[in-house]
Amino acid sequence: MAGSVQATPGFDLQPSSEQVLLQTNYITNFDFLNQYLPDTYEKEFERYGNRSVASFLRMVGAEMPSNSDLIKWAEQGRLHTKYTNVTSAAAAGQDTATLTIADVLVPGTGTIAIRVGQTIMLSDSTAASTNSNKAIVTAVDTAAGTIDVAYYEAGGQTMAAAVVCSLFIYGSEFQKGSIGMQGQLEADDSIFENSPIIIKDRYAVSGSDMAQIGWIEVTTENGATGFLWYMKSEHETRLRFEDYLETAMVEAVPAEAGGGAAAIVEGVASGVGNKGSEGLFYVVEERGNVWAGGNPNALADFDAIISRLDKQGSIEENVIFLNRDFGFDIDDMLAAQNSYGAGGTSYGLFDNDEEMALNLGFSGFRRGYDFYKTDWKYLNDPTMRGDIVGGAINGILVPAGSTTVYDQVLGKNAKRPFLHVRYRASETEDRRYKTWITGSAGGAATSNLDAMEVNFLSERALCTLGANNFFIFNN
């Protein structure tokens, strides 16, 4: 009989820190008139383990300064050109034909990347068709979006008129004593940009509360151990802010014209509303590859993914950051490749025996490319993406290594990780991670406020280079 996880007791979705000091922030049960004094632990118990979800960008990205409100870069286009919506005005058997190229980006602007003298292959796109031709280009009409060709085959054109075909260039041929190639092709670059956003947080405590000194022994998410003054909430505000530095880069979306966020204007000086930023998920869904309809859990599914990667940058090594269910699906898929996987545990290979603890997981596999997988806590954490239904994301495939792009600010080609954060900085102002104290308590003397305020600020944007090499796995 199958079991199930009961609804109660559940997990606590409320953070332990508060913006003000409440009973839940510290121990208040000190009734010394009670003869049965409780035994108390001075060290808090870490019932949720490491609560931080940040680490993704630290693993796969880098950080570098920027001094502008706008970050721009150019990514290389394709080296070769292929058209997939080409029709012939000639009937089958004709030695020459006029081909109309319907998928020219801007007809009449000279964007046909074909010149006289080049040789092409024309292929019938009809399912199960075997018709194809080789031809030489004899004339190009950029205004009409057409080219004239002469076929090499004695039988002439193999497909009927008006049949949709695909076309690509494979070379050229010129006769003796002829003039050279006419015209030239310009490099095809794609220009992308992103804008940094300002992220803030704050913690405040009154001067009166600061006069009540208390200590508590803690082990923090960043690995430090020891005693903290009772303002533990300030420490957790800092940890939470550091998480937001990453999750904002992952989740950010641009503010669309007509949206409520774009209409908000804070102060007369700015004059513009919130502009948002292009986070990782947004960019990959817009310019990358999307897998939808459940997790890929069969080799045929990954074959389809590999086929798409072949059409992109063909990056050799890729890492899949995924949630727990997706990870189990991959483990089950790989285990099923063992001929004994369906009938039970197999012994004898790799010095396995019945006394050995069985490892039912896999760290990766190779099929055309190297795929490594790792759990992404952000997708499992119930206080973040772990329990959402609408808009759920099960994982994202990130290419490993770096790519070469033309940096508009530097004015030269530069190697950059596929994912990296640009933060605002200059010789006098570094906005990567700012923190400062205001008020009149706790050593601060900047205002007449009887409190200490700890302020946090960062201004940053995520640059996702080569988004066509990423895969996002939607639920």
C-alpha cells in the first residue's frame, strides 16, 4: 500500500527574523519565583540547516565592475546562411528557375546573402521527400527577393513549382578569365543590453533596546561560529540581503510599457518609473531553449535536447541545475540503462557486493555532450520556488566555460563567463555591496534618531551571454 507525506506537522514558512523586537526574538521566560527553573540552551538549534539559497552564480559566474546605466555587448551571428522558405516559379524538369526567398528579414534592402557565381543546394522540405538539386546562381534581385539559378543536373529541377524548399550555399564556380566575386557580406552581429537595478534592505533597533545586552551562541550560514550580540535579526537581514543579490538576478524581468511598475515614479529628480532588468529565467525563455510538458526522463527526450544543442553553439560540457524531482527522474532514466535495473540490484561490477551501501544516484552522463547535474536549493526551498505551481521551473541547463564577445565599453573582444554580474563602480563609488550605519545609537552619530539603522545597497545586472546555448525546463 502506497504511503504519503501527511499535511501536519508541516514546515514553517515564516522567517525567524522580524523588523521589530518581539517575544519570538529572544527568551522571556525568566520567572525566578518558580521553584522549577527550566534548563535552557544558550545555543539555538538549526532546525532548517543552512537556510541560505545563494550559491548558483558563485559557482557558474563572475562579478566585474561597470560604470554605466546601460550594459551592451555584441554576440556573433551565424557564419553560414540558410533559407528555409524558398519556392521555385519553374516546373519540374526545367534547366533554370527563379527562386523566391520568402524568409529574407527585410525584403528589398539587400539582405539576401547570396551572390552571383555561388553554388547552392536546394532541398524539398516536404516530409519523406528525396528531391534535391545543385545549382549555380546567375542573377540576384534584392528588391524582389529573388535569385536566378541554373541546375547542374541534366534532368533539371526535381521538385514541382511552388513547393517549399530550403537552400544553403556550399561554394562557388567561375569560368576562366571571368571577373571576381561581386559584392561582399558584412558580419552578422546581435546587439544585446541590460540595465542594473538597485537592491536595498534595512534593519533598525532603538537605542533603549540596545542597552539590554545579551549574547547567544550561533553557527551562521557563512560558516562562522561563536557568540553574537542579541541583535541577531541584523545578522539575518544581512544574510537575506545576500540571497536577494542572487535571486534578483535570476528572477528579474523588465518593466513593460503600460505596466504598473513602469508607471511608479519615486521623486521628481528621476522622472522615470521602475525599469526592471533581464534576469536569467527571462532571458532564457526569450532567447534560449525551452523544454515544457514535464521533465525529460527518457533517452529520446535528451536526444531531442541534444539535437537542439547541435543547432546552437555545441558546447561540450553542460551543467543542469535542477530540483529534486527532476534529479530523481534522471537517476531513474540512467538506472534503467542497466539490463538488471528493472529486475533488482546487480552485483559484481565495480567491486560491488551485497554488504556495500548502494548508490542510487548519478552525478552526470555523456551522450553526445557531457551533462552534469546538481541540486539547486533555490528550486527546492519551500519559502522560495520549492512549492509553487504556476510558473514552476524544474531546472536550467547552463553551458560551462566562457565565450568571447565584443565589449562595447572596452572597445575590444573579451572573454566572459556565459553568466556574469556587472555592478556599478567607479574610483569614488563602489556599489557592489554597500552597508552603512545611521542614527544616534550603537556608535553612530549621523542624526537625532534614537535608534541604529543598518542600511544595505547594491546596484547590479546579470549578463547572460549566448542564451541560445541555455535550456530551461518548465513544469
